[in-house]
Amino acid sequence: MAQATPAQASLSVQGRLTVYNSVVALRGKKTSTDKRIVVIATSKPLTANQFRQVQEADAEETMTLESYPSYIKASFKEDGTLRYLVGDGGGAVFSKKAEPSQTFLQGKATITGDRVRGEVTLNEPGDYAKVAKLTFDLPIVTEAPTDQAAKPAAPK
């Protein structure tokens, strides 16, 4: 059942690599008057509760996800402009704002209807070097996954 992955993500902190196998896109909470599109990568699919945590959190802040030690999350404006890349992984918690004056964080998304595609790269040198890459072509999910979806209904 091998199929093309519509998204992939990885984070390396001081040479320690973390690969994320689950990437989802959703509409984040409004920040001031702007809506945000959030793309979040985790090692396993989000549960319904974790999905709600991501939706309700400020799109540009780091957060603690119930039972997840690691994630990376990109926040975009509706026009596809990268705002932030935040995460918790490889022993580092970080929040990087995309600004024209810096070159270590780059990214752009194309948002068409209920779909988002794009790429974000972080290549931060220094004593605590971080390299992250997130590529995606995903539907923007509007509802939390149903935790019971894979289980057949119990007979009454």
C-alpha cells in the first residue's frame, strides 16, 4: 500500500534528526484581525483532543500537545506569507518569526480554496544549530478526527 506522501517534515537539532510522519493543515485561531493557516507535523496523527488544542492555541505560539514530545508548526497568513515556525523537538523549543531581514528561515504557501501547498526551511547556524524542512500539499481540515473512526460500532 505504498503511496506518495502529500507532506513530509524533519527537524535536526545539533545533528539529532527527528522525522515527522503525520502532517495536517487547519485554520488556526484569528490573531488580531488576521486568520491563519497552520501546518503542523507530528510523529503520529493528531487525536481529536490534540487537534482542538492546535485549533484553539494562538497560531504563532509554541504549545504543549498532550502526550506528544515533539512537533513543528508553520503559521501562514491567508495570502500564503510565512509568519512563524515554532516547535518542540530534538531537545529544543523554538519560535522563529519570518522577517525580511533574516535569511535562515524561508517559506511560502499557496492557498487555493480548501487546499494548501508549500515549503518551509529553517537553517539556523550557531552553537545550537537547527535545520528543519517541511513540504506539504494538503487539504485544510476543518474538523477534528474522530477517534472512533477506525473502530466498528459496537452492537447493541
